[in-house]
Amino acid sequence: MKTITSACLLLLLLSPLAQLRAQDSQEPVQSNGLALTPPMGWNSWNKFDCNVSEDLIKQMADAMVKSGMKAAGYQYIVIDDCWQVSRDKEGNIVPDPQHFPSGMKALADYVHSRGLKFGLYSDAGTKTCQGRPGSRGYEFQDARQYAAWGVDYLKYDWCNTGTQDGHASYLLMHNALLQSGRPIVFSMCEWGTAKPWLWAKDIGNLWRTTGDIYDAFSRREHGLGMVEILDLQAGLESFAGPGHWNDPDMLEVGNGGMTDTEYRSHFSLWAILAAPLMAGNDLRDMGAATREILTNQEVIAIDQDALGKQGSRVWKNGDLEVWARPLKDGGRAVVLFNRGASQQTVSIGWEDLGYPAYLSAAVRDLWQHKDLGKFTGKYSAAVASHGVVMVTVKP
């Protein structure tokens, strides 16, 4: 009788699924090398839901250029759910012929002609969240189709997945996209259910960390407002970096549920988080305040900083808190945030930023676009209710 080694005994005890996972862990996943800074663009869902069409997408591409958003760094035009209606007899996904009569290749070509990139949506389950055909069982076929159409970005949802395993399902589409012959940014919309930040570093370029955002400063009873989403990002900063980003969901700036002060806070905090900046408003009809927020290049530069370090909450006292992140040039970006109902003074000490207290550092306000001078040891500012002061601190 042969002796059973400890390694063999371990394999015998492992379930088939665990054995597959063990095998997976020994085979490194190939990264696609994309999204070295957080993706910036526009997605149709927050404003238009299922009401998408060829004409709408063309108008959004035109507006992204005309509004100055393209010049500010936005590049992706992404159609969310409801563009697809069926599969043909060969199993190919079919766009809605009524709303997209020219087909997706022609639409992608139009978006590309504007100097932008084109994105689509699908789902890891049998159906999308709105009941359209999902990609389960068609992953490689769909990926080849997307590549043929000229798709640059895929948002991949998690409805109607039954007992599917998130890691396996997203890895399957990741591999399909790699083999499609076209570089396609992979946005995982699994809502943080299986903690993708623990396993998706080389599978997705970004992964949702929470359920869907609601266009409100706070929505404690039903759904997640901006501050509830923000709180759920605390502690996730170590998992983000170039090519793999925590995604606290798309921007609601300009959609009407918050004040301009609150939208400025929303945008500033997403930038500190190194979050993808995916606008969700009607780009054809932006007021001056909305345009100013979405195109603030000093704030965008913080989001896009090449060091790729997600910010963290470094100080909190009741409704007052400070979020900060290190920058490639050795400085810090800092958001002084006031959740309270009245204006209050918020301070940040240099030691909370990893600097010695005796240091003299230059402070610049990124919303006033103004150098404030040099400060030693700390900086303090009056912060409006639900507002922020966003600065850089540089020795």
C-alpha cells in the first residue's frame, strides 16, 4: 500500500470547487494593462434609464466635445442597459433596430470620429437588470462582437445570475475580452457583494464597491445617498491603484437631487478617492455651475494623479472630517468636509498628513484656483454646510 502524502491528503479533502480555486490561485491572471488612471466619461443610466437611442448618443458625444468636457479629460461615451433586444439564429447579440437603426459599428465610428471612445453594457447573467439578453454562455461570442464593433469599454452587471460565482463569471469575461483582439476597459458592476477588491485586481479595471447611488446628499432610509456611499469606501484604499480602481458608482452632478454645494462635495470626494469620473447628467443642457464642477481641471488632476493612491479619511470629529491622498510630486490633496447643518471651521494637522508639525508648506485652494500662502503645522478653513474646501499641501 502506497503512503498518502500530506499534499495528496489535502487535495482529497478539498471540494471540487476548492480544487479549482486552488488551481486558479497558481495561475496568475493576465492584466489587460488599461486604465492606468481612473476612467473618465459619461454613462446613460443615471439620467436616461432605458430611454437610449442612436440620436441621443450622438448628441452626447457632440456635447462632450462642445462643453469642454473632452478637453478636461473625459473620453468614454457608454450606453448602459436597454440597447439590446435579442439574439439572432447564430446567437449574435442584436441591437434594438428601432432605436439604433444604423447599428453599433456605425455609432462607434461616429463616437470615435469625435475623438472619443465608445462603451457598451452587458450582464454576467442570463438577462440584464432590465430583462434584455445577458452574456451568460455567450461571453466569447459577445466579446468578439464588441471588438468588431469598435467597443472600448464594457460595463458588466450582475443581475439574473442565480448561483453563479462572481470570481469565475468575471474572470470568464475578462479572458474573453483579452482574446477579442481589441483593448477593452472592463468595468465590473457586482455591487461589492463578493468583495471584489479582494480578488479582482487583474480581472477588472474597476469594480463597484456598493449598491447604486441615489441622487441625494444622504438617503438613510431607502437606498444610498452620496455620504452613505462615501462611508463605505473607508478601508478600501489599499486595494486600488493604476489599472484597478474601487468604483463608488457614477456621478450624479447636475441631475437635480442635490445643491451645487453638495455636488461640489460629491465631485471633490470622488477625486480624493481616485474614483472613476463617469458623468451621468444631460450634457446637452448643463448650467454654468454644473459645467464648472465637472470641468474643474485642478480637481480632475487630483483624481488622475499618476501615483494612483486612493485617499482615506485621516480625521473625523462628529460631522467634520478630513480626507487626504498622497500625490506623485510628494504633496497631499486634502478635502475638509462638513456634513453638518451649519458652517463650521475644519482643521488639518500636518502630522495627520504624514508630515512633521514644524514643516512649512504651501496651500492652494482648488475651487478658488488661488494660492493661499505658506502654513506651518496645520491649516484651517470655514466650510459651508454639506460643503468642502479642497486644497493641496506641498512642502
